[in-house]
Amino acid sequence: MKKTCFALIVLLFTISSFAQNDAKAKFQKNKYELAISYYKKSDFKNALDLFSVASKIRPENELGQESIKKVDTLKSILRKDIISKAVGIWKMTGDKPVWAVKDNVSKSCPTDQFVEITETQIVFYEQDKKTLTKKNIKTEELVYYNKDKSDSLFSAIILSDGTIWNCNIDDNGNVLHVINIAKQTENGIEKINTENPEHFYVKV
């Protein structure tokens, strides 16, 4: 009797495992095919998100491996697009959207803060409002954060102090929004989930 019960339990567990695996396979295939449809329509951001999901469901199978390749390809495409919009000089307006307040930066501040972005570097500097004298604050190499090759982060950069900033530019290419999403420490990556430091810039 005990052997029969044990065999029944094993059988039920096996059936349950097959059902779960089958559901995973269908879910992965659905996400992959949806990603392909977005890719064909050149909607690369949505395609990247979906390929990222598909790659994580079963990274070892054929669809998982193909999804990871597509993630890598799409990251390169989207990075070229955002850097083409980012190259230039940007003036900081504060930690809130430009439309949210009339004047984000205090008028009493004697300097304006700027960043100059090239395809390889980010130069932070301030400029005296009266004399227009510029003072270099720091220069950073432009390094994309890419620890997890299957994630959908394509515009996150990591600075020399370990802070990781996700960057977005509006459709008109006039407003740059950066938000601190994590920091790399000796103990690994510490994500920031609440009260994330952020800055807004306008192109000049």
C-alpha cells in the first residue's frame, strides 16, 4: 500500500512538473513571437523588453539563447540612437521636470551647471552667470552599465564613483532626464528603489 501511495505521489509530481514546463515553454514562445513582431515594426524598445523576458524564462534552450543575442543587438541599436541625440551641451534645470515648475534652479545661485556629452566622454562643468567663466568639475568616460547581458537596460551608465544612472531623452531631443538607480560597491550592486536622486537638463 505504501509503495502504491509513493508511486502515485511521484506520478502526480511528474505530471505537475511537465505541466509547469509546458506552461513555461508556451509563455516563452509567446513572448519571443511578440518580440519578433515589435522588432519587424522597428519598435525596438518594446522588442528589447520582450526578448529580455523570453531570455530569462529558459536561458538554456534555443529560444532563450536566440533572445539573448537579440537583446545584445537591440542594445547596440538603441545606444547608437540615444547617443546621437545626447551629443552636445546640456544645462541642468534641477531635480524636477522643466514643465513642473517655472524655475527649478535658484536665481540666487551664482553659477549654472552643465554637462557636455561626446561619444566617449561626459564633462561636468559650471559657468559663472556674470563673467561666463567656466570651471571644469570632472570628466568621466562614457561607460554603459551592462552587468546582466539579458536585461533590458540599454541607456544606463556607470560613473567612476560607482553610481549607476539611467538616462532618457524626450522625443524632441530637448530634455535629458537622469536617475540614479543603483550603486556598485565592494559588496556588489545596491539598487535604489525609493527617493532616487535625479536631474533634468535642457539642450543648449
